[in-house]
Amino acid sequence: MQQYKGWLFLASLLLYLLHAFEVIGVGLATVVTWAAALAYLPQLSRAIRIQAGCLLSIGIVLLLLAASQNTLLSPIDVLSINLPLLAMFSAVSFLALANPENQQNPLPTGKRSIASTALGVNLLGAIINLSIIFIVGDRLAKQKQLTNAQQKVLMRCFCAAAWWSPFFIATAVSITYAPGMQWLDVLLPGALMALIALIFTTAEVSLRDKDSFAGYPLRRESLTIPFVLAVTVIGLHFAFPDVSIILMITCLAPIAALTFAKGKSKVIIARQFITHRLSNVGSQYVLFLAAGVFSAGIKALLLAYPETLSLHNIEFSHQTFAVVLALMIVACMFGIHPVISISLASPLLLPLNPEPSQLGFLFLSSWAISTGSSPLSGVGLTMIGRYQFSTSQILKNNWYYALSMWLICSAVNALLM
């Protein structure tokens, strides 16, 4: 059964693309996507099962409560909310085939190695996502257990890519939950925040651990993939401004991955990936589908009780931005996935008529800061489970980073957005 699950996820991706190009309706893609998620249920971790179960249950209760007030949402709309995100997630996972791993080069040390590791993790992670944590982390851990300094660089600099990378699922989530957001409008403040995060982390580690730090060997050729993909996406976005950037990336990522993949037969490479690795997106499918139902429940409840739950007396000001960002960061510290806090915040904030790109920048910032500092984020749990860090260690290493980035981000929002 395991070997067929990947093909089910591929089918959901292809059917979504057929729907996106108006060849078929959304119904079949929705059914297959939920079937893929259900097929993955036995492999779910207990934590994801609990979170997804709670989201789904609360969402259904809220939908029923709204229905009792004659506020009904179409079932297909409820079940298909996050289909574009999941299609992109499956497509982007193919980029792991263009893996820059190199186990032969010696590990560089000293101040320059800190900067090169921070930059490499950010640029490469922007394209191949969480894979870069395993590639770099395993390479560094071959010599000795990861140090606190290495943990800071890996977590913070990887997650900072959420601020600017169109290949990060955070961007797709923000575009979905901040309707009207334009990626190019948040690229400048996002890239600035990512640069600040890298400089902050590099400077901190340089002051404390520059002599003992062993970094990852960044090679010029390994930057080819991020550069080509970034230029292609920006070029296509200018050439076809009416085409969703999520759809562009969903189409481009598998093609680019197979183009850059090393090996003689691209067909064999693709088949092996689909059979053995594509189903690894299953936990994201379950969580995001459940979050979609939860968000639909919140939306239905707001429609059913517009006055009771309305924030109409509040203006979406710079102060509101800062307060909501702080709440979302704290929520992630307690184990709430960013997509959950975003799916909750979106229907509450949209009636305030925020500028779409400012709302999107809020969501990107909450993702970048919280996942880069929380021990209970996906990256944090990877550090705990794979590299033997404790929850308290990660909190101690990063609480002041989260606080500093929140303050700086609030200032950047006030100045640039």
C-alpha cells in the first residue's frame, strides 16, 4: 500500500492543475486530495493527529452552529479551501531532487564559515525547503553533536526564507489567506527582514563562537538552482501578472527539479521519488485540510453572528499589526502551527479591510519568526528529535531573537508597508 500512496498524492496534484487550467471542475481534485490525506492517517504522528482532529472537530461544530442560523457554506468550498497550497507543497517537494549535498568537502571554520552557512541555509532552504536542515544538520553532526551556535544558524536562517521565498509554503498560505496580496509588494520588506535576521544571527554567533564554529561548505554551483528559479519566477510574474504565483510555482517546481536532478534517467528518478518520497507530504495534507475546515467554520460563524464577533471598532493600524504578530508568535511557542493561527486570524482581520500585502506581510512575519524560534515548530521538533536538543535549550537560545525580530518587524511594517 505504501508504494501507491505517492501516486495518489501525484494524482491530487495533477487533478488540481487540470482544474486550475479550467479543464475539469474542482470536485474530483478535492475528493482525491482528501483520499490521499485519509490514506496517510496511519502514519501520522500523535501530535499532528491531535492538532488536526481538534481543528476538524471545532470547524465542523462551528459550521453546524452557523447552519442553525441559516448560514450555509457550500461543502465543496469548505473542503477545497487549501487545495492550491497542497498542490504547491507536493510540487515543491520535488525540488529535493536537486539536492546540493556534498559529503566530501571539509567543514570550514571561523567567522566566514558562519556567514556562508547562514547564507547557504537561507538561499538553498528557500528552494528545497526543510530538506536543507537534514542535509546541513547531518553533515555537521557527522563530526560531533550540533552546538547551540549551529542550532541558531540552522533554525533562524532557514526559517527567515519564509519572508521572501515564493517557494516557501508560507508564501502560498499568505496569498490564500490575504486575498489580493501581491508577492512583489512584500518582497522588499521581506528580503530586508531576512537580511536583518541573517546579520543578527551571524553577528551574535561571531561574537560568541567564531573560533569553534564549524560551518557548511557553500559552493558557487550550489547557488545556481536558487538563482535560476528566482529569476524565472520573477520573469514569469511580470510577463503573466494575472496568473497566480502559486500556480506558476506548482507548474515550474517539478520541471526544474528534474532538469537539475543528477542521474541518467529522469523517468527512473521521478518514479522513485513518487513511489518512496512524495507521500512524505501527507502530514501537511492532513493538517492543512483540517485547518481549511476550521477556517471555514470561523468564516461561517462570523457571517452568522456579524455583530457579536465583529472587530469593526478596531482599525488595522501599525499597532494592531504589532499586537496580532505578538499573539501569533506566542501561539506558535505553545505548539500552535502557523497555518492554524493564520487561518484563525484571517477571517477576523479581513472585515477590517487591511491592505492585502500588509496583511500578507503579517502572516509571513509570524511564520518566519515563530518557526525560527519555537521548539514546538516543525523545525524545532526536528532539532529535538534528530539532533538531541531539549525544548528548554531552544527556548533559551532563541527567545531574545523572537523578541528582537518582533520589534524590528513592527518598525519595518510602520515604515515600509
